[in-house]
Amino acid sequence: MQFMLLFSRQGKLRLQKWYVSLSDREKKKITREIVQTILARKPKMCSFLEWRDLKIVYKRYASLYFCCAIEDQENELITLEIIHRYVELLDKYFGSVCELDIIFNFEKAYFILDEFLLGGEVQETSKKNVLKAIEQADLLQEEAETPRSVLEEIGLT
Amino acid sequence: MVVPSLKLQDLIEEIRGAKTQAQEREVIQKECAHIRASFRDGDPLHRHRQLAKLLYVHMLGYPAHFGQMECLKLIASPRFTDKRVGYLGAMLLLDERQDAHLLITNSIKNDLSQGIQAVQGLALCTLSTVGSAEMCWDLATEVEKLLLQPGSYVRKKAVLTAVHMIRKVPELSNIFLPPCAQLLHERHHGILLGTITLITELCERSPAALKHFRKVVPQLVQILRTLVMTGYSTEHSISGVSDPFLQVQILRLLRILGRNHEESSETMNDLLAQVATNTDTSRNAGNAVLFETVLTIMDTRSAAGLRVLAVNILGRFLLNNDKNIRYVALTSLLRMVQSDHSAVQRHRPTVVECLREPDKAGQRAHLALVNSSNVRAMTQELQSFLESCPPDLRADCASGILLAAERFAPTKRWHIDTILRVLTTAGTHVRDDAVANLTQLIGGAQELHAYSVRRLYSALAEDISQQPLVQVAAWCIGEYGDLLLEGSCEETEPLQVKEEEVLALLEKVLQSHMSLPATRGYALTALMKLSTRHSDPPCAQGSARSYPSSHRLLMKSPGSTQRDTPIFHLLRAAILEKMPLVERGGTQDEEAKESKEAQLSEAALVSTEPPVRRPEAPRGRGLGRASTPTCYLPHTLSCFSLHTPASVPNLRVFEREGLQLNLSFVRPPETPALLLITVTAVNTSGADVTHFVCQAAVPKSCQLQLQAPSGDTVPAQGGLPVTQLLRIFNPNKAPLRLKLRLTYHHLGQSVQEIFEVNNLPAETWQ
């Protein structure tokens, strides 16, 4: 996979994960083009389209479009499964995920994605393992942020 | 005073609450100032919060490069929270084009070698996302070490990081190839998947690696077999299919290893058959695996029976309710047409059904199946489709038919018939060269002249709206009109055509507002040709006489130089003798005003550029004097109308350094919603205007159609002007606004002018 984009029906970007090296300008240009192209598609068209030398696989879940750009030799149908798996993970984590969750917790959305895909490839095919990893990381974060106890504050430990 | 900065959630709320873009910008700028200040001298404990806010703002499209250094600091911090956000920031903000990115190399190195898995994970993730070639060189050994560590969480990430490193630095293959053998024995799905991806990458980059890994084919077959045979496992199954991600990846590797290699292909034969027949196809996951299997079967040296099985699976896919499945089947069939033509041909009927797919895959597949033996049937199918297909697919379909006809036409007559049918059905959607191609084709088929002209005449008689058809028909009638009138042709029904009918038809074409200037040119030229050959010249001349033409039309015909024909002189005299379109007996004023309608310019006919005037004749000149005709070029379409249209005064809308742009308007009475504007560009300066392009915009309630301009060079010294027709359809009689954009080169400069036409007369839209 070369990149993944999440955007709303109004074309607002909610997540962008780039697995190839491009300048900020190029990324913006590509994003704009693809968002426009996909938003212009009619509902009866299929989830795949050819764009430049890549294949775009997209699916709409409620108010969000999930869009992946894959290379020619990659399998479109399994990419749909990748998208679906990611949505399931978000859903499990946030509990009935909606666009607002992803807006207000965008870092979490990235963290979850990073436990599922790495360098554009699937790293973990067990839903359970992905969620466990996130849980553990969240715990670590909480511990790091736990305010020092009163005793520590006054220097008694 | 310390101004408390917003928490991330509050910032997001505030940004979303902004009603305008300007308001949003304000909020963000204010907050960014806070963030900057905080980066400078704020509490390091809160740095991660500031960066998070910055990352949100960055996603909205605002600049955030000043946060790059903060990412570095956060990554270097010992706290997990800092690292988490810092690495995220690095992935979003750091760019391998800037040297700054190298600064995280050390932090990554440290994090890779310390013990906390989650931290190692962050480092590996970042490395595999934004790791540049230099970073990969530096950190390859660290990653290699992690490949064989006990923890599966880190190992699976290390393997995929290796994949990224090889992509960036292929030489690193040497380091990452050896561990693969051992990794392939892993039971952990994540590590296994990563390993297979790694091996795939290695094999794709190096023939030596490919050869090396052929020996693991049996092992891969075994792994896949186990997967397929394994019962349902909650952890890895999707819709009853065991770990489809892993299956697909294995199949892909098998494809690469089995390509052009008999032995490997044979080893995987049984397994492929097994997967192909046993996979549950009720849901997408199963179909994804099945699809990959089909691709592998077709791309390796599979047994014949297996190949037929694969094509049949695709055939079934074509009938699937799921349009995505149909799409991938069609695109695959396309690829297979070359290698397995006859097998694919068997599925033609299904492919025909798929013509209706909203994506063009169906058409392409269908076209790819055309060959010399089935071209008639296939074209028939495509023609039927063309007649009823949605407009957005027409152009491609029409081109496709014409292409197929060109390649495989069994006879010339069939070819002509086919093109004719396409022009009749979808004339407006064909490519520009279709007309030229057809005229050439007909011209070269002498035995078919009579046939062609009759068919074209009949088609034209029925419908004069399809411009390419009209043009070809007019040309043909001009060339072979005599064949049309005399006797009968065995190949068509007997057709009695009288001269007057032919002329009337051509006149109708000339008069019609649907006819483009080019079409009129063909029609007029045909009229002129006919008049030289007809038994009764005055008849044809009479028609031609009524239609003064512009220089361009006369110069356009293939072949003869117009001014040499006797008819030319006759016409000239005739036209000058009578002033058409002018009320006889009117006052001189009226005559002068109306004489801007149409006269022949002798100078233009001699094809040197005369000075072009705006179409207002000086009084009295050029009327009734055969000896010194001085005439003026008509620029309005009104000259082609027998009805006096509502006359709207011309408008000069632009002038710069000698380049003038004039608009003239016609409101055809029969179609009150239609406004025809002719844009004329005239250049009185000493230098040519080149690359001239005029574009227009109108309010949304109107529809605008821009015809092709007569050219893109406006020659100096008032040479031949460039004209362009705008057709504006304004059914609601909305107040018309017109914006023009001109781009051109003049006097060594590139010019762009955008302006609104201010003083459009009300008659243009009321």
C-alpha cells in the first residue's frame, strides 16, 4: 500500500498515512485530486478505480470514506478486507465508532493503524492481538502521566 | 500573565465552531502562537500536548514545520507519552528531503536496543514509515538483531521494517535473506505473514534470491494447506476463511516462484486446485483468496485442466451480484485475453452482459475479445449497447467500435456500414478524425461510391443534427451526387432522388442552427460541386447564391482550387448582382446597416489576407457593380439565416496593444432560449498574436458550449481574424453574465486577461 486517506463527505481530511516519501505539496495535491475523484463517484460504481499508475480502493462507512492506494500487483479484494478490519478495530476500541471519535482522538486512530499495518503491509492478522497491544500502550501512557503521589511531591519517597 | 493554552479537545471544538474559513484561520494562528511560545519556554511536561495540537492543525492543512524540532525532543524523552506523540509527529512532519530527519536516527537506535517492547515498536514503526536510505544503512544491523529475538510483538515489526529497508536500499538484501529460512518456521501469523512479504520482496528484486527461495515452495504449500484444512479459528478467520491475509500473501509468493518454472508449478498444482474448489465464496474474504488463486494459476505453468478451472471461476465471478467481484473478473479477463484467448472467448456472452457496468471495464473486456472471426457478432453487440448506453460511456464505446472495425473489418462495405451506424447513433461522441477517416475510406473504395452516397443521403434525409454524419454525407453528395441521381444501385433499395430534393436537403443543412460552420462549409462546397456538374446549373447556383459564404468555407474543400472553377466566377457575379437578405427598396441607411450581412470578399478568395473590417459596409459600395467588388467578411452567423434574426448590436469587449475582441450576437427566433455569440479576434498591431485561446464562463443557470476556434494565430496588420462560436442556452432568461479569459503570446510576452463583459445588451437574454 502506498497511502491511506480518511475523509468526510465534505472532503475534510481525518487521517492521512503515507507509506511513500513525497513532499508536503505533492501530498496535498494528490489528496485533493483523489478526494475530488471519489466524491464524484456515483453509488452504483464499484469500489475500485484506476488512478495514475495505482489502483484506488475505497469504501464508505457512515460519513467517512476510507481510501487506500495500492500497486498494480496487489489484490483489490483483500484491500477491502484490510479496510474493513481497520474499521472493526476502531469500532472495538471506541465502542461503536463514529466520525467524531476519529476527529477528537485522531492520535489514537493513528496508533491503532500502526498496530495493524506497518510500512504499508499487514503486520498482525489477529484482532485480539492488535487491541491488546493498544491497551498495553495506553496503560504505559497512563502510568507515565500519573501525577506523582503526594509523598513523592514532598520528597518522602 | 500566563495565558493558559487550550487543551487539544477544546482546540478542536473551537476550530469546528468557526463559521468561516477566516475565523478558523484566526483561531489557529492564535493557538499556533501559543504553541510556538510554549515550545520556546514552556513546561517540557506539556510539550506532548502542544505537539498533538499542532498535529491536528497540520492535518487541516496549516503549516507546522516549526514543530519538527519538538518531535526530536519528545522522542528523546524517557517518558512513554512523549515518545508516542513524538514519533507520531516525526512520521507526519519529518521529510526525508530535509537533513533534520537524520537527527532521529540516534534516538531510534537507542530505543531499538532498550527493553520496553512498546517503545521498540514505536521506533520500528517510524523507521518503516519515514526511514530514509541513510537511516536504513545506519540501523540495518539493529533491526537484524531484533529479527531473532524471542518476543513476537517486536519480531513481526522487525520483519516488516526489513521489507522497508530493502525497498530503500536493495543491497541490504544480503543481511535480511539468511534469517528468512528460520522465520518461515514461525507459528505466529504476524511473523509468518511478515516473512512471506519479506521473501516476496527479496525475490522480486533479485533473480538469485528467486532461485534461492524456490526450494521453499514445498514448505509454503504445506503452510497453506494447513491453513486451508484448519477449522474455524476465531482469532484469524474472516467469514469462515482462515486468515485470508496470509493465504493471499502465500499465493502471491507462489505465483512469483512458480512463474516460468515447471517444477515449482507442478508442486503447487494440487494445492491450487484444492484452494480453488474448497474456498467459501459467499463473502468477500473467500473471493479475495479465490481471486488470488486464479491469478496464480494463470500466471504459472499450471496444468491445462487447472487453467480451464480458473477461467471458469472468473466466468462465475462475472455473474456475481457484487459489482466489485465483477470488476476484478473483467480486468483479469482482459489480461488473459492474450494468453488464453479461446478459454476467455467462451465467456463472451457473460462479458456482453457486463457491458452495462458503470465503470468502463465491461467495454474494454468486450473489445479485447474481438478478433477477425467474431467481429461481426461482437460489433453487433456493441452497436446495440451503444444505442442504449448512458451518455458517459458513449464516447469510449463509439471509439472502441471504430477501432475494432478498423482492425478486423471483413469487407469495406461492412466497414462503411459500421461507421455509418456509429455516426448515426452516437455522432456527437465520435473523435474528430472519424470524418476524415470515413471520407478517405469511401474515397478509396470506388466500387462502393454509389452505395455510400445512397446510404448517406438516406441517413442525412432522416436526421441533420449529427454533425460528423452530416459532414460526411455532404461531402459524399458533393463528390458522387451524379451517382445518386442516375439509375439505381443493386445494393440498396431503389431510390429515386431528384435534383431539387438533394439541393433542398443541402439548403436545409445550411439553414439549420444545429450546423456548425465546418458543416456548412461541407454543404456549401457540395452545392458548388453539384452546380458544376448538374444539367441545370442555375438551380444549384440559385441555392448557392442565396448563401454568401466566408472565405474559409471555400478554401476548405479537399482537392480543387475553388477559384479556378467556372462556377466560381459565375457565383461571384451572381452574388454581387443581387444582395440577398436585404430588403429591396429600403433606404440607403437601412441598406448600409443590413449590408453587414454577407458578401463575398474577393481578396479572401484569392487567399491572401485582406484587411478585415468589422462587418459594416460603407454605403453604396459593392452593390451591383460587377467590376470592382469590394466586400466584407461576414462574422455573424446571421448571414446564414433567411429569417431576419433579432438584431443585437455588436460589442467590442477588449482591446490591448492592437488586439481587439468583438462579440456579435444572434438570437434565432425558433429557439428563443439560444444565444449564439461569435467572438472575433482581430489584430491590427505589427506582430502576430499566437497561441490564442479564449475561454468563457456563464452563470450556472445557463449552459455554454464553446465550439472550436478557427485557429490560434491572429495575424498582424489586421490579418485573417480568429473566430469562435459560443452557444449559450438560457432557458430561464436569467440575466446573462459573461466572463472571458484570454491567453496568448504577443510582442514577446505571455498575456493572460480575465474580464467580465460589462455591457451585454439586454436583448441577449430577455
